[in-house]
Amino acid sequence: MGWFAVDCVIAAQAGAQLLGSSDRFLTWVLMLLIAGASVVVAVFGHQTIKVLETYGAVIFAGLSLALFALLATQMRWSFAPTAAGADYPGALVLGFMSCFALVASWFPFASDYSRYLPSSSRTGEVTFWPLAGVTLPMVLLGLFGLLLPTIDPKLASDQGVLAVINKHAPQWVAIPFLAFVIVGEIWANYLDVYTAGLVTLTMGVNLKRWQTALGCGILGAGVASLAILVTDFHVVYEDFLILTYLWAPAWAAVVLLSFFVFSGKGRPGLAFLAWGAGTALSLLFVNYPNLFSSAFPSAHFPNQPLVGLLHGADLSGLVSAGVAALVYWGSLRLLKAS
């Protein structure tokens, strides 16, 4: 539901830019329309998904390359970082972990898609191509996203990078790019709704496809409405990513140990214990001032001395995975020894 909300808001912002506006109410109305379209596509549009995923990635890559080439001369390549000295490594770690959270939040859903692969698929290919498919866009588009705000820092801060593209790129490439963002996010929501359906089945909740799609759409649109109308979406998005990777790395550590060290012979009770322990201890390392500074600018959090010692670095995801792995491995070893 969180990713459904994110995709709807990004698509709505692209739509608002196409209409030459950044008005919150207009963005909200567009978000509702996009959420509705996403639910319809998720229920009836499987074949269109296959077509868009097959050709859409190539089109989007071409539009991105054209945008980069046209805007490269306007970018301030020597733009200095806002953090310096001892604070720089902390800011670097915080930014890195935010990017990592984008991937980590999808850890639990890998088997939703790999289960459609033929049993004859090579392990190396199944490993390499997703690795390349995740890494290359993250690195290249991430760098592009860092450079875009340097063209017009104030506009990027107020309205986001899509506004920078709309204002400074030629309209013949900006309009197709923004339109493709809208269409691409609607189809991306198909994956969110699809996974939501599998989650309910895993939980033993027997719902029809349209019921799951509608429920995910309504709840996701509600979250998106709060992000648009109540607060700053960019802050909410960053908070969503950072809070997500509190639990996802711990979950991944337990699953990987279960599969590759204990050959699937783990204990569910110990798995939940390790997962909970990793997530709980990671709460000590969250950079809460960074997360909640806009809503509570004068708030003081108990772990601020530790965050200050780390110069703002947020190590919660790493701590989450490390503690969960140690607790799970250690408890199973002790159980086996006894």
C-alpha cells in the first residue's frame, strides 16, 4: 500500500506538471483518478502489463538519455555537498541507506515473481539479470536525480525534479517523458496490487482479485492523500523508505540463513524472535531528528547523543540485519548442541 501511494503521487505530480501547475488540490484530484485507473488495470490489464514491461523499459531509457543529453550543459557538475568535515560520512551513509531501502523494501516479494520462471532456469542467470536490472537504473537514474536539482535548486526544493524537467527541458521531450511517467506508474501499481493479493492469500484471507485490488487502492489512496494535502510528499517518501528498512534487512537475514545455512530446517518461532530482536534493536540507531524535523523541529529524542556521535549516519538497517542473523544463527546452534 505504501508503494501504491508513492507511485500514485509521483504520477499525479507528473500530470500536474503537464497541466502547468503544482497546485496541491489539482495534484490530489489527479492522484484519485490515477489510483482508480491503477485498480482497473490491476484487475483487467495483465496482457497490457506484459506489453508495457517489454517495450516500456526501452522507451523510458531512450527518453531518459535524451533528457540527460539536453540538460547536461545546464547541470552544475561542481555543486558542493551541503555536509562537510566529520558530518560528510554520516550524510553519505544516510543517503546510501535511503537508496538501499528502495531495494530492501521489496526483499519479501522476490518469490512472487521468480515462481513463474521455468524450473530449468539457470541459477546464474536468475541472479545476474535481476542484479543488473536493479543496479544500473539505481546508479544511473540516481546520479541523474542528484544532478537535476542543481539546474534550479529553489524550484527543485519547492516542487521537485519533475518541475525542473518541465521548465528547463525542451517540450518535445519533456511532455512525452512526463506522460510516460504517468502511464509507467499506473502499470507499476499493478505489481503492488498483485503482491497485495498474494499477501492476503498467505495470511489465509481468501479474497477475490478485484476485492484485494480495491482494498489496496482505497487504503493506498488514503495514504497518498495525507502525503499530498497534509505534509510534504518528499519528506514522507524519505521517511517511508528509512522506516521500511528497519524490518526488511532483518527479515532477509533470517530467510537467507534458513535457506543457505540450515537448508530450510529452521524454526519459525526462533525466526520471529530473531526478526523481532533485530528490528527492535535497530530502533536505537534511527536518525529520528532527520525523519521528524519538519513535523517536530524542537523535539528531542533519547538516542540523539548516539546519532550525534555518528554525525547523522543512520545504521538501523545494518544493525537490524546483523542482530537478526546473530540471534537466529546462535539460537539454532545452541538448540542443535543441546
